[in-house]
Amino acid sequence: MTILLSLIVGLALFFVIGHAARIALRGLAPAHYKPTFRDMPLTASFGLAVILVYVVVAVLAPVIAPFGEGQVLGGQYLPWASPHYLGTDKLGRDMLTRLVYGARNTVGIAFATTALAFVVGSILGIWAALVGGLLDQWLSRFVDALMAIPALIFSLLLLTIFGTSVLTLILVIAAVDATRVYRLARSVAQGIVVMDYIEAARLRGEGMWRLIRREILPNAVAPLVAEFGLRFCFVFLSISALSFLGLGIKPPTADWGSMVRENATLITFGDITPLLPAGAIALLTVAVNFVVDWQLHRASGLKE
Amino acid sequence: MNEIWRFIGRRLLLGILTLFVISVVIFGATELLPGDLARELLGQSATEETLAQLREQLGLNDPAPVRYWNWLTGVLHGDFGVSMATKKPIVDLVGARLGNTLFLALYAAALAVPISLVLGILAALWRNSIFDRASNALALTSISFPEFFVAYILVLWLAQTGFFPSMVRITGSTTFGDRLYMTFLPALTLTLVVTAHMMRMTRAAIINLLASPYIEMARLKGMSPLRVVLRHAVPNALAPIINVVALNLAYLITGVVVVEVVFVYPGLGQLMVDAVTNRDIAVVQAIALIFASAYVLLNLIADVLSTITNPRLMHRR
Amino acid sequence: MEEQVLLTIKGLRIEGRSGDQWHEIVKGVDLTLHRGEVLGLIGESGAGKSTLGLAAMGFARDGCRISDGTIDFDGIDLRTAPEAVRRGLRGKRIAYVAQSAAASFNPAHKLIDQYCEAPVVHGVMSREKAEADAVELYRRMRLPNPEEIGFRYPHQVSGGQLQRAMTAMAMSCRPDLIVFDEPTTALDVTTQIEVLAAIRDIVRQFGTAAIYITHDLAVVAQMADRIKVLLRGDEVEEADTRSMLAAPREDYTKSLWAVRSFTRPEQPPASGTPVVSVRNVSAGYGVVDVLKDISFDIHARRTVAVVGESGSGKSTAARVITGLLPPRKGEVLFNGKPLPPSFKSRSREELRQCQMIYQMADTALNPKLTLRELIGRPAEMYLGLKGKALEARVRDLLSLIELEPDQFIDRLPGELSGGQKQRIGIARALAAEPSLIICDEVTSALDQIVQEGILRLLDRLQSELGLAYMFITHDLATVKSIADEVVVMEHGVVVERGAKTELFDHPHEPYTRLLLSSVPEMDPDWLTRLLAARGEHA
């Protein structure tokens, strides 16, 4: 019954937020971008609105949060009541506060990791596609071999060896993820490299750097941006999974994955508090996926 | 036909080569450490004595290629070494759990593959309908959920009401039926996560083909939409669909780890997480190798299958 | 011929969607077709002829909708009839033959399975009978090994044969009407003849009515009893074939006729050192030689057309000259001096001298760069122009290719028409101030009237700037209008070369004769005469 009720409330919220965001975006967008937002589906406007809220919460965390990040305030597992609107956790820290700080820590770390993976993977991928030959062969075979080990398993292996600190976590996940970005960037670039205009530029005698910068990158941006969204979702979920397993971001840093782990026992008593951080993860991933899906759909529509 | 056997032979060789490279990566990863593995494992406070003992135990005094060779020959003879944490042979730890994990993965696959193929084909058939849009949004949503979120929602919903157990206890006397009943929630969790992916990719593979001239031709021959999709689109989408299925079955392997932890399921994933926490490197290496082998095997099967279904490769000019 | 009306279309309007807006593709066209009659639909790209042809089957492509008018097929209103009724007609009483048979046969099934599908599903005949019937029709379509060919997969059969197999498939239920949508456009000229003859024979034998869609006037002259000319979704005029060919009424129709009238005046014979000299070149990919010991020269102020069908090696020859494919044997001389085989080892000056214009302007221009950068870059690189001087040069070049500089300089390629894009390709080549321009099928993706403009422009530039052209094409009409010398290639070998008039009037080699005689002519009796003449020789 509660499930059904929350489903209805959720759907209603989705429509309200989606519609409101769409109207706002259409109104506020500069004239040049207006057509972009005109036929935006509800899912996409909802996604954009949610992402915006997360960003604001992450940036303003200390202002929004009622208490300090690691502040122990007494009673454990307090119920939802003022001043602890979402109760307290195992150690008696304010749940709402930790949720707010989680936006900063979890999302921030995931974003940094994705960015790192992206820079490394896409530069290597485009380079390999452009140069071709032996370099491409060796690099691609090596990446293929690495990709034959499932991502989470490979991450676990590396974390065992290098230990679990935030820095190793970022480096390990970025390294594993860069292989996936490399694959995509290489195939996107390969699609561009066979175009006649690249042949024309080569025959003109253009250098490597100019070929990448002026001829390939401008045409690869759209698929790469969409891929960035997808990779972010993947990284975000991986880091959350690792934290949930106790191998990612460690307490006392407020992090959504480990918050679920710490408070999981409550679920067996029918208390949904531990699901809140899990829901926060899910909501952001849904939002990003919605926006990416819209972008991909637009890109494929424009091609025809 | 000779061409096909040659292709399969080549692909098999490539698979073995990949496995070899993977074993080097898995074993060699420890060499990436700037310092000493023993000190890294025991921490700065360790005494020289305990360090020496650990080095002896890990065989760190031999050069790396020798250690790799010993490890590899051991693995090929079914000997993965000894767990540092429990001092038991790794084979004994892994044995029963491997069966449990395979059971769970196959259970989930048996549910997910038919459901997602049917849903994917229906979504392609009724593309842009309400059904298509709703299932697409729903699929995107469930892809976005972390496995533990799905798992706990199911626990809250189905286990709280007492329909299904939220923890799995398997003993020697558990019957097959009981097993199916007890592992239903973990299997359902995996199914939900994987189905969405598989369905979306199946739909995309078919829709990709629907713009082809031969599909238009079939419609202009007066064929019904169902026949157009089943007889004209699906046979050509087999290769991508096979790859989609393989990719997602491989994904099950990863998903198993988190789900096993949530449901306290006695499988390899659970064991691996414990081993990572204890930094029991030999166990982690063994399990990583097992998972990676399963992954390579799946891809191998998918490649061979999609070759056999391609008339261009089967019937040369 | 019976004067019984089979198909009547009145006031037909069809809309296509781009984004969330609908625009008209077909703007109120009427059409009447009698039993056993062949109607030719002719027009350039965007005329709406394919859309109209499909509408005759009560079919609109995804993203299109029939918005107004009536389509009456033998007493059945195809617009209001339920989808099930329309489906029952398609493939059974109205059949379709597509442009590319290679893409329109399902790669996963054998030809005979695809042949039998319509008769069996529509309940016309049993599978056994359909198979026997297929062999009979394959024989009538003059396919080799009619008993066996049906058991092959599409990729195992050549393009010309596939097109005939597709016509046979369309005939499988003995329909009343067949829509032919450019069935020979993708074929080489020598193959085209066989397909045209086979289609014409079978349509006559069964007394089938047909709508024959094409952009090629000479082809439609052979096939159609009546011709309807379309322009941007409107009917221009309609008349029976002979009277339309003899006396077109409308200006647009006359301009279509006039397209091939442009001819370059005779040039004085070439002398001096050739700009480019290809000497005994053999080249290829992997172990296969695509070019076998070819030689030819190109002189300044002259146009050498390299002619051949697909697979003849004409584009490979261009890749050898540009240095993309270093030859195995032989060499390329530039003004008498040997060029380094690979473009990577050529100097900037050597690269500048030889420029290229591509067939598909869409893929030859980076879609993210403005015309300013596209055209300006070679001038900046090779001639060191910067700032004001560079801008002035780009403007000059735009004027030279007859585009208004103020209006075009900051546009992206996506904002141009096909012909304008091709002009930008020319301007980019000119910006390097080269002595040789290689034109690779530069007009084959364009409509005939646009082709004419491009050819005239290239001709004018040649006389003004003294350029040498290497003109790669499969289209002999283009060769006739622009070439001074012709090099005929087949299977990687130069079959014959010589001055244009000499070669066209007195071809020596059998292949050259076959190629020249296969080019359709406007005369409606041309195909009949040609087949008769060839029949005598055979």
C-alpha cells in the first residue's frame, strides 16, 4: 500500500517538476537556444531540474545543512522529528545533514573521477584513431585485454593492492573507466577520420595537432558529451557500490553508499531511512540518464 | 564450412591469449606497488620478523617471473594457493561458493533473457507508442538504480510482508525447490537491473534495422508488422542481440557481488568482498581470475554464435 | 491496349515532417493510369516522384502523411480503406521494385524464400508452385542458372542480376501494377541495358501497368508510353512519350532537354611538358593489383577524362597521383620531375600544386567550419596570407565561384545547397593556386541543371587560370561536354586513350564501343534498335 502511494506521489512530483522546469527553461533560455528546449520531453526537463538542485545543494552544503558533517548529537536512530527531520544514524549524527554533505562528497568525487577518466581516455582514443597502424594496434589490444576483466572485479583487485583511500579510489576507478572512454573516443574518431575532409586536410599537409583540434574535435563533441553523462552515471554507481561494500569512501566522511551500509539494519524493522541516501543516488542517476537520452535522441534525429 | 572452423579456431586461440594476458595483469598488478607488498599489507608498525615471515609465505623472495610461473602452474592444476586470512586452501573456500554464484547468475539469466527479449521486440514493434515510451522511461529508471537500492526495496516490499526470506541459508539438505524459493529475491534483483539494459539494447538493435530498404520492401510486399519484425528484422538483428545478451550476462557477474552482500548469500562475491577487506591478496587474485574467465568465455560464445548466424560469413560467394 | 482505367489519383497532397513542422512534398497532383500502360515519372531530387509512386500503393514513408486527395485503385479507395485491405493489395496486386536491389533484398534469406513470401502469405499459390514459378520467371528475366540462382543469398549475386531477380519477385503474384523506383540508377551503363530490356519485355508479356520513376530522360524514353514531369511536388506537364520528346511545352521541360547541350569548344592540340605524367604505374591494396601498368599524360589548359565503370580503377589512379596510395611500380612525374610516392614525403609546394575536388561535397567539407576557414585555410597555409589580405582573398574566391561574399562568408556547409557545397569544394581547391585539379565524380551526386552550372564554372576557370583537369567519371554525357582527351579504363587497365572527338567517332577497342553504345539516347526507339543490332552480331 505504501509502495503504491509513494509511486503515485512520485509520479505526480515528476510531472509537476518536469512541467515547471520546462516552462522555466523555455522562458529563460537565450533566443538562440530556444529551439533546443522547445520540443524537450518531460523526462529531460525533469532531469535538468534535478541536476540543478543537486549542484546547488552540493555547493551550498554548509549553508543548507542544519548541523556539522561529523557532529554527534546524542541519541542513535532517532525517529523523524524536529530538530532531526530525518532522524539520526547509528552514531547519533543528523541524517539530513549527512545527506546534504553527501551531495558534495559523493557527487564531487564521482565527477572528478569521470573527468580524469575522460581526459585520459579520449585523448588516447583520438590519437590512436588518427595515427592508426602499430600504435593503434598495440594500444587497442592492451585496452581490450584490460576490458576483459569486469570493471568492478578489476577495481576490487586494484583496491586490495593499493589500499582504500579516496585518492586511490579516484585513480583506480578512473583508470578502469578510461579504457571504456578510450574505446568510444576511438570509434567516434575513426568514423570521422575516414571522411573526405580529413583526407583533404592531410593532403594539404596539416599537422597532427591541428587535425585533432580543428577537424576532429568539433565533430566529436556531441557524442563525447553524451558519453560523459553515461560514464558519470557508471562511475557514480561504481563508487556508491564500493562504498556500500565498505571499500570506497570511508567514515566519517558523509557518503551515500556507506550511509546505506551503516544503517541497513533499520530496513529489517521496516524503517525506510537507510533508503534515503540510496534514493538520492538513484534520483541523480535517473536525472542524468534522462538528459543524456534526450541528447542522444536529438543527435540521431538531426542526422537524418 | 572450413572457413567457419578456421574462424572458431582463431577465436579460441585469441580467447586463450586473452586469458593469458589477464592472468599476467592480475598477477602483475601487485608489481605496480612502489614499495614492498608485505609492508603495504601489514602497515608501517610491522616488525622485521613478521615482514620476513609474510614475504616467505607470499614467496616474495623469488623474482616475479618465477613466482608467476609457480602461480600459473598451480592454477592450471587446480591449486590457487592458501588464504592468508583463514590459512585454508583457496580451492576449498571457492568450491561450493562458485556453484552457488553460478546458480544465482543462471537463475537470474533464465528470468531476464526471455523477458527482456520479448519486451524489447514489443517495444520495437510498437515504437513511439505509450507502451514504448513508458517502458523506455521505466528501463532508464531501473538502470539508474544502484543494485542495493533495488534489493532493499524488494526486501522492504516482499520480505517484510513475509512472502520471501530476506537472507539465504543454504545447507546440504536444501532441495532444489527450496533453493529457487530462497534465492528468489536476489535473483529478482539481478533480473530487474539486467532486464532494463537488455531490453533497451534489443529494441535499439531492431529499430536500427527498421530504416533499412529491405524492411520497407517487406512492408510493400504487404507483410504484417509482426511478420516484418520477426521474419525480416530479427534474423538480421541476431548478432547484436547475442552480443547484448552476452554483455549483460557478463554484467551479472559484477552485479552478483553487491547482491550477495545484501542477501548474505554464500557465493564468490561475498567471499571476494571479505578478502578485499582483509587484503587477502591470493584469494582476490583467484576470484578475479575466475570471474574474468567466465567473462572471456561468454564473449567467446557470443562471437562464435553471431558468426554462425551471419549468412555473409556462412555462405561465401 | 485496353482503355480501362486502373488507377486514379486526384488532388493528392503529401506532407513530410522535419522537427515538429510539416511541409508539403507533393502539392496536389492528379494521375490516371490505364491497364497495361507504362507511365514515366520524371524529375530531379526533391520533385516528390518516389513519394508519389509509393502513394500509388497507399503507402507513406515514416515521417510522411497523405493529407489530402483521393487514390482510387480499381474501385478501392486506398486512403480510406482499412490497413488490412491495403496490406492485402500490396505485393499481390500492386508491387514495388526498389532502387538498390542489394539493399532491398533481406540479407538473411535466400532469394527464392523472398520470392515465395508474397504468393504464399497472400494465398495466391502454394510454396511448391511458387518455387516452380520463380524458376520460370528467372528464366524469362534471362538470369543465368535460373534453377539454381534462387538458392543463393543476395550477397552471392551481382547487382544487375539482383535487380532482375527483384523484378521477378514483384511479378510473383502477377500484379496489375508495378511501381519501379529508379531501378537502374545504381547500375553501370553496360549492365543497365540488360536490366532495361528484361524489365520492358516482362511488363509487355504480362500486360502489367507500371509507374516508372527516374531522373534520366533517355531511360524513361525507352520505357514509358506517357511521361509526367514533376518539379518540387507539382506537375509541370504530361504527354505521350513521343510528342513530349519532339515538342516539350513548358520552359522547365525544355531546360531538362537542354542540359546536355553544353560542349566545350575544341582546344588546340597539347604540346610541351605535361603537368602530370603517369608512367607505367601498378598499384593496389594487399596482394591485389587494382592498377596494372597504366600510363597517361595531362597537359596544362586541358581536361583529361578518365572513364570507366565501377571497379575499373579510375579512383585508384587519382589516389596514386595525390600520393595517398604509393605505387608498386612506375612513377608519377610533375612538370617532368618525379614526385615522391607518398604525400607524407612531398614538400608543401608539391602538395599545393595538385588539389582535389570530391564527389560528395557533404563529406568533403568539415561541417563545423565556416566557409571563411574552409576556403581561407589553404591560402593561409600555402601562400602565407593573413588578416585583411586573407579575407580579401576569400571574398575574391567566393565571387569567382559566383557566390555573394557578404552573404556566404560566415555560413556553415550545412546551410548550403548541394550545388553550392560543390562550388565551395572548387573554391577550396583554387585557394591553393594549383596547376592540376583532380575532379572525382564531382557532378554525379547533383541534379542535371546544377551539373550544368558546375561544368560551365569549371570550364570558365580553366580558361581564365590555365588549369589542368583530371576528370574522373562514369558518365559519358559529362565526358562529351567537358573533356579534351579521354582515357578509357577497364579492370585496372587503360583500354584506349585519345582525343575526345577521335575516340567518340572512331572507337578502336570493343570495350570502348560497348561502353559508348550503352549510353541511352533520347530516341524512344534506341533500345529496340540497339538490341536488334547486338542480336545480329551475337
